[in-house]
Amino acid sequence: MDGSDKQPIGRGMTFVTQVVLCLFFGIAGLIYGASVLVPLSLAVLLFVLISAIIDRFKGTKLFGRNTPDWIAHVLAFGLVVVGVAIILSILTSQAGAVSEAFPRYEARFAHIISQFASLIGDEAFTAAKAGVAEMNLSNLASGALSSASGFLSALFLVILYVAFLMSERRSMRQKLALAIPDHQAHDKVLKIANSMSTSLQRYVSIKTFVSILTSVGCYAFMKPVGLDFAETWAVLAFMLNFIPTIGSILGVVLPTIVALVQFETALPIFVVVLGCGAVQFTIGNVLEPKITGRSLNLSPFLVILSLTFWTAVWGIPGALMSVPLTVCIMIVLCHIPATRPLAVLMSGDGYVGGDNAQTQEEAEKVLGMLQKDGSEFIQEEAN
């Protein structure tokens, strides 16, 4: 092998090394900078939601006239703040009662297991009883509540970030033009920013709307049967709905467990299970896909993969923000020619926006040619 053959191999190894180092330091930065990046990312998503509400208010008539810009800003910001305040008031008012109820739930759960002792056998019953004792549900509840209180205290910083982002909203385009004097580069950055803003606004606004519907629908089944802390489980259903796939399952499992240890009859348990399950299934699999359409166009496998990655990096906040963060990454990659193939692989159907993008008709035409060539190849092999 001469020197000319070694040079491409050396360049390839150098590129791979650089990619691995960038990924390593990037993930390490996400982990060690979580205390700053997580509130900032939540603030950006809240800012996107407020911007979508502002645009909606500005498009409506107020006393026969277009809504003034400052009124739209005040109404949108106030609406989001009131919503956050309602969630905080529910969680903080019932947090202590939930913690105090866990010992009672633990005793009830042990009693339920004892009733099944004859069915599962003595050895299995002893093991199950030891497992319940080792879980120590009271400590788990206290840990969860302390984590929730820390998360809620960080919301003050998030609201502060949102307020300053709102103040920068008007001058951002002007500063971007001054920061990037090259018109071609400026148009490229502006196109990426607009694409991100449009996708995020649509996702966050639709997800918030369907999460509210999910919360109200589940509450309508939990409250009439007298489920303990129905308001708390409804708020959790709202928040968990932002987590793909797993969130909907947890939104049914958590109130079901509480119903099992609270009620001694089967009817209220079935109402909670079937009611919450029907709400989650109908909204998540029928209503939301029709409203969302193909605006995100993410691969289903990538959704689960991103959920796993961001949860491992940032915990529960990462799970809540996994889809918006992945959408932003895909949008950036699709506008860079060198990384555009990665964006195509990340998409649901291979169609992504950006420069030199194929239209849907062109993509279908290419797919038809590939299928035709494949069938001809199979025919030749058969002959």
C-alpha cells in the first residue's frame, strides 16, 4: 500500500475521531450544564407557546378592531402565568396530603397481597411482602415530592427567562441582521430560525391543547367516583402527556394503582381504568394525529430513541422536552448539505424541508422507480 492509499484512510480516521470527541464533550456539557440548560430550554418552549398565543390574539378582533400588539402580549403572558399558577397551587396544596396518605396505601397494598396468598403460594407471598417492605412507599413519595418541589422552585427562574425573552422578541431580527452582515448567510440562518419557530409553535400549542383535553377528560372520570387527589392525578396526566408513548401509559397506571388501594369494590376501579384509558387512547390515537398531521415528521423509532437519550441526560425535564429538542436538531441538520442525509433518516417518510429539498411528488417518483427496478430484478432472478 503506497502513501496515496494511506492518506484517505488517515483523513477518515481523523474525521471519526473528531466526531467521537465532539459527541463526548457535547453530551458531557449537556449533563454538567443541566442546571442552566434545563431551565433555559423550558423557558424557550414557554416563550414559543406565548408567541403562538400572541399571534392568535393578534389575529382576532377586539371591539371591531385588530388587537393591539401590547394587549396581545399582556394577555398571552398572563394566560400562561395563570395556567402555571393553577398547576402550582394544586400540587402544593395536595403534596402534604399525598405524602401522609402513602402509609395508608402501603398498608392497604399489603392487605391486598395477603388476600392473594392462597393463589400465589406461601413462598411467593413472603417474597412479595418483603418486596413491598423494601420499596418503602413513604420514602419514595417523600423523594418524589422533594424532587417536584425543587422543580417547582426552578420555575421562578424559567418565568424570569421568559420575561427577558419577551423583551428581546421585537429586536431579535434587527440584531440578527447586524450580527450577520452577509445576506446569504443571514437568509440561511433566518430560514432555519423560522422553520424551527413554526414547527415548535405548532407542536407546543397543539400538545398543550390536547394535554388540557386529556387532563379534563381523565378528571371527569376520577372525580365522580371519589378518587383521592383527583386534581393531582389530572395535573400529572396533563404533564405526562408531553412524554411520548410512555406518558400516556403512566397517566392511566398511576390513578389505577391509587384506585386499587383505595376502593374495595370493583366498579370504581373499572371506571377509572376504562375511563382514563379511553380518554388517552381517543385523544392520543385519533384526535391528536388528525390535528398534528405530518408537521413534525419524525421517525417513530427516533421518538423512542430521543426519549431514552434525553431522559438519561436530563431526567424528567428531558423526557418532557425530548420531541421538541429532536425536531430542532433535525431542522438544523436538514439545512446543512453535509448532514442532510442524517435528517432524512431521522424523518418519518424521508421528506424534509430545506434547500434543494425534493418535493413529495419527486420522492414518490423515486420510490416508484426503486420498486419497479426491484421487481424487474426479482423477475430476472426468477427466470
